[in-house]
Amino acid sequence: MQIPTMHDYRRTVEQFRWELPSHFNFGRDVVDHFAAGEDRLALIASRDDGTVSRYRFSDIARASAQIASVLRRGGVVAGDRVLVQLPRIAQWHMVMTACAKLGAVPVPCVEMLTEKDVAYRIQHAGAVAAVTTPNNVHKYATGCERLQLRLCTEPAPGWLSLGDEMARESTDFACHNTPIEAPAIIYYTSGSSGMPKGVTHAARGLFAWRLSAAYWQELSPGDVNWCTADTGWAKSGTGVLYAPWSRGATVVIHDGAFDPVSRLQNMAKLGVTVFCAAATEFRHFLQCDLGAHNLSQLRLCVSAGESVNPEVIQRWRAGTGVPLLDGYGQTETLMTILNYSCLPVKPGSMGKPIPGTTFDVLDEHNSPVPMGEVGRIAMKLPNPQFMLGYWDDPMRTQEGIAKVDGADYWITGDLGYCDKDGYFFYTGRDDDIIKSSGYRIGPMEVENALMEHPAVLETAVIGVPDAERGAIVKAFVVLRAEERGSPELAAELQAYVKRVTAPYKYPREIAFCETLPKSAAGKVLRRVLRDQEAQRHAGDMEQKGNNSGR
């Protein structure tokens, strides 16, 4: 499937047709393909200690063939699940590619998972093998009895050394001919209730994710792409592995703690041309002296995982001269509504649907809402980027699908609206909307207004119970390093919001805090703040009851 760079959005959408192969093996059809051709630079792996290692596609092809043989010798066959808990190191790319070559289904996991988290994923996915580092082996002490193969990047008691086992194997491997609808990867993601869901994507997903790399990031051979997503996040599929390599681009990974200055230095040092990170990182970059770093090779930045406030986009462009394009996606769908270089960017907009994908905005009865009206964002099915379903939970999968005029739609759970030009705007999660005195207030509208104030670094807005209004807007605000919270500043922020958006949306309560609760993917967890407020409210009511009884 040849995907040229997009120069005309409307024409590309009109002419686009999905062309899926009957079988697709990422290891064979991408990695081995490039290794046998020009054999470009595939991976640049850096560490906090300053060391940098470089790997060509042929290096990845040989190493992944050896690891695939190790897995097969350990009893892993096509369709088996393999837990992969590795940091941002080269072995992660090699193991993930090896799983694809064998036809096994990797279950990528973030390093911060606890012993309980690991055991749940192994039991729920039915994993038969695990690959991790010495720092994590203690998490496999209980609840992991079903594992028949344990591989560690370095020698560890009870675990096979990945390097030693690879040395015993050939660098040739006959790849599995994976059907396009076969399970190819499982990402675990937390919902608002219940245990984490195993979002299962087919081989067609690994194939289709190249679209965002082509149309959004505009990657091609010669580009150096750095996406800072964690190896356990679904965004790593579109930003770190499958999508950029499918376009022949070089990928950067960095194993180390986040530091905005050193990250900017690495962009310059490694010649990064396209950079992708969550909005939080860009907010921290804006606290640095951007002019002190040579970012002349950087041509494009993109962001996903949380909405980028318009103020951040404008300040980044002003400070670097480089555009920052926001994008929207879910673990279930990956990147599907995006901004593009060939289109004007509307402040606050997620952009337009990626070619080959259709979105509508529906009301609670699954009927389309009028243009500009807030409703539930829904993606029309079938779509190659959409998941196979939640692992071992078909009922939960069907709960998220609705019929609209005879067609199936995936109800994303996100709220937003579409304007007259076809741009989509995100207003919050379905359970984030604040209903105050009959008004429906999207938290993003208030957050965007607060973010324009020079004292604010980050903010999250929720609704809290109020006897008179039903609910009122409360903002949790993280200030810039040089600022200090005070009643005077709170009043100033309230007045500021009244000036830049509809006055009824202003936060009637403001709490200054050091940090905001976030998911492993860096998304602000408003539900955690809501739960905390609910507990506080319940405690206040109980105290009032005790006092009245005295």
C-alpha cells in the first residue's frame, strides 16, 4: 500500500481506498524488507549516561530472528501471548519484532506495574512467556506459574539470559505467514470501572498504523523520528515502532528520566526531524530557554495522549518556528482525528478524520446532532485501525458499539463537536461534563482559558456538588515555578476566565497543588480528583451531622 505525502486533504479523502494484504508479518514485510534493500539506519538508542548505540535494519533483522528462535525453542508458538516488560532500550524493538516474526502476540507493559498488575495480565491474557529486566524479575514471584519461558536482558536467578540464549541461535528465521485478521498485539488500558481491558489489535492494525506516520508526521526515509511514549503505551505502536519503521524512518529512543533541558539537547545532538510527545512535555519545554538549543533540523512536532492547549501550540511555534500538530486517538482505534500540514490549524481543534475513516457526533439516542452541538464522538465501522475487541470479553466489546442507520459505530466515550468546516473539537469525557444551573460545561473549555494565563503551568477542571447549582466548576492549578498560590491570584484567575470565555464557565473554586494525578500514559485523571472531592464532600456532610447532634 503506497501512501504519498498528503498535499490536498479533500482530494486525498475522496481518492483514498484501503488496500489490505491477505497476510502481513511486520518482521518479514517491514524489517526484513528494509534489511534486504538499502539497509538504512533503523534505531538510535541513547541513555542518560551519554552513550548512544545505532542499529541498522539488518541488525534488528538478525537479532529478532535469534529471539524468535529462542521463543520457539521455549515452546512459544503462533498465537501465544508473550508479556514484554522492557524500558526504552533496543532489546524492546528486537523482542517485539521477534514476536511478530513468530506470529506470537506481545503484551507490552510499562515498567511501573506492580506484582499484582503483572500477575493479572499474565492470567487474563494467558501469557506463556515473559521478557523483562533484572529490576523487574521480583514482580513475577507469585501468580505467574503458567509461564513456561522467562527471559531476562541480563542474568538473573530463575531466568534465562536473553543474550546467552540468542548466541545459541541462527540469524535466519522462517517468519510465520500471519493472516491479516489474526491477533497481533494486546495493550492493557484502564477504564472508569473494573479491571484493565486487554485491547487486542489484528495484524491489519499494525499494517494500517502507517497512515498516521504518512499523513500526520509525514515520515519518510531519512527522517529521524523521536516519540517519547512509554513502551507499554499504545502510542508506541504508532510513534515508536510499527508506523515509523513502515515508512523507513529512523527511530530514536532514550532510556532515562524526563528532563526538559537534556531532552532538548538530545533533539539537537541526534538530529531529530520529527518529535512527538504529550502536551505536558511541551509545557515544560516552554519553561526553558528554547533559543539556547539548535533545533534547525526539527521540522515538525506532534502531540497525542492529552489535548494540547492552544496557548501551548502558539508559544511553541513562536519559540522554535516549528509547528505543533495535535492529534486524537484511543487505544482501541489509535490515531484517527489529526491536524495536517496541508490544512490550516484551528486553535483547540483535534483536526479532521484521517483518510479512510469516518466520524460523526451522536446524541444519547445515537442520532446525529446538529453542526456545532456537543455530542458523543463516534467512529464508523468497519475500519482496519479498530481493534479486534477486548481480549476474552466480547460482551464488553459490543457494549461500545451502536447501530446508526444500519451501520455500526464505535462510541468512543469522548464528547465533542464538529464545526462547519469539518474540524472536530474535544470537550471532555462523557463522564467529565459539568452540569451547573442547567448549563453543560466541558472541562477543556475552562482548562484552555486558564492555560492562557502566564502563571499557570497545568490545570484540571471538574465539577463538584453544590446544593444550589447542582454542581460548580472547580479548578486544580499547578503554577509555574516562580509563582505562589494566594487568594488574590485565585481571584485573578477567576476574573481572567470570565474575560476569555463565557462567564458562567468560570471556576468558582480554585485549588493550588504541586502535581495532578495522571495515568501511566500521562493523561490527567479527572476521575481521581472527582473521587477525592466526593470523599471530602461526604466527610464534610458527616461532620455537619455530628455537629448538629451535639
